[in-house]
Amino acid sequence: MIKTIDPKKVSVAAFHSHMLGAIAPRPIAFVSSMDSAGQVNLSPFSFFNAFGSNPPVVVFSPSRRVRDNTTKHTLENVREVPEVVINIVNYAMVQQMSLASTEYEKGINEFVKAGLTEARSVAVRPPRVEEAPVAFECKVIDVVSIGEEGGAANLVICEILLAHVDEAILNEEGEIAPAKLDTVARMGGDWYCRASGDALFKVKKPVKTKGLGIDQLPKNVRLSVVLTGNDLGKLGNVEALPEEGAVQDYATRPEIKEMLVRFQNDRESLVFHFHEHARELLKEDKVEEAWLVLSQIE
């Protein structure tokens, strides 16, 4: 059963909880800023993402507080000094990042409170976090306020001027390796997630090929009781079904011959076992071989 929620008919806090619980995981912008008096502030924001690469643009939002409609020091700072450093948070510093989110009084330096090191920036005035695996020095292009009530967004639109990347997180090709980066992201409530281990997986992008699409799959495959939506997505990403010669050659494999003989008078069981076999191959990303199995069924 689906529960439908109208944000205008529940409290802001209630909808805020549902919204952030569902829109997850969210990357974290650990933002260092500075006011006109030179006082440094460091605070995390999970309303954050990248929106373009030429020029490189990122946006984060220090929203108005839901409980009392006050604004955050970061928002006040970027209006005085339109420069920030957006530091990326990894697992090694997640507890320090969380501590820095404490609502200390204006003028308190969260670098000091959280035990993090100020590193001198090159193109902007606010310092970067030395411990961060990646840091982006940015100029603030614009601040767009969406509303004046508690919970309203303030979109801080930033252009990246310089990036600082710890070489320890790069692979042999010089690219950032997700497992080495070991980022964390916000979920709902007190929950976070860690981008490492089994949480990391690849999905081939259909950018160089034009997949058949699930609608073009054979009916017995499309309506399978074994194959999942993800399985069908992989199968639908091929440009063409296997050629007949390859299908016939594959039919000589012992396991295929055994199933064809065992279930020659029970088509339903034959389809079920072939689909199960194909699904095991899909788990290993052996899509072409999975198709050779599925193509044995007329």
C-alpha cells in the first residue's frame, strides 16, 4: 500500500524527515567560509551536488533552520566574503565532521573544536581542511533564496577555481578510486552510509551502444518469474541477440544438454532452470553467456 503525503498538510518537520529519509544517500559538502572580520567557520551540508563541469559548478544549501527559522553562519559568511572551500568527507574524519556541525556561537572556529587542520588556500581566503581527501576552492557566483520560512533553501552556487586531490586516492590511471576515497554520505535521521566494500559496484553506461530495451526481449524472458528488473535491465542493454551458430555451439555444453534432456517433457521446469542458470551468470556480469543460455529456449 502506498502512503501519499501532501507537504502542505503535514508539519515542515514531518515532511523534512520523510524527504531526507528518501533522498539518500546525499554527498556532504564540508564547507569552510570566512566573514568580513576574518573569522573562520566550518560546517557540513548534505544539500549538495555537482551541476556542471564547464565551468565546474557545485551547489550547496545552508537552509533556514526548521525549528526557529534562523539562518546559518555559513550563509551569512558567503554574503560577506563570496568564497568557500568545499571539502569532501571520508570515513576517517566522519566523527570530526559531525562534531563540527554543532551549533557553536558565531566566532567559534570549528577547525579547532573538531581537531582539524587549517591548510592555506591558493585562490580563496577561507582555509581548506588538510585531512580532506579532496578539496575544492570556489568563488560564490550567486546565492538564491527560495523562501523566508523555516526550512527554506538558500542555493549557494559556486564555481570551482582549484581542486586539491590527495594522490593516495588515485588509481594507476590517475583517476579517483572510489574504494580509496572511502566517502561517507547522509541518510535520514542519524544514519550515514559508507561508500566502500560491497557497497561499491559498477553499472555499464549505455553511451556507446543502443540497447535493445526490455520491451524487445523474448516474452518468456520479459515475463520471467525468476529474473528481476535489474536482470532484465542488463539483458536489455545488448544491441543484438546471439547469432544462431553461437547458440547451437553453446547447446553442446554438458550442463545445457543435461537440462534439455531432463526437462524435455516439462517446458515450465526447463524455462525455470534455464532462467535460474542465466541469473547466476548475470550476477557475475556474464551477460553474453546468460543470453546464450536463455536463447536455448524456443
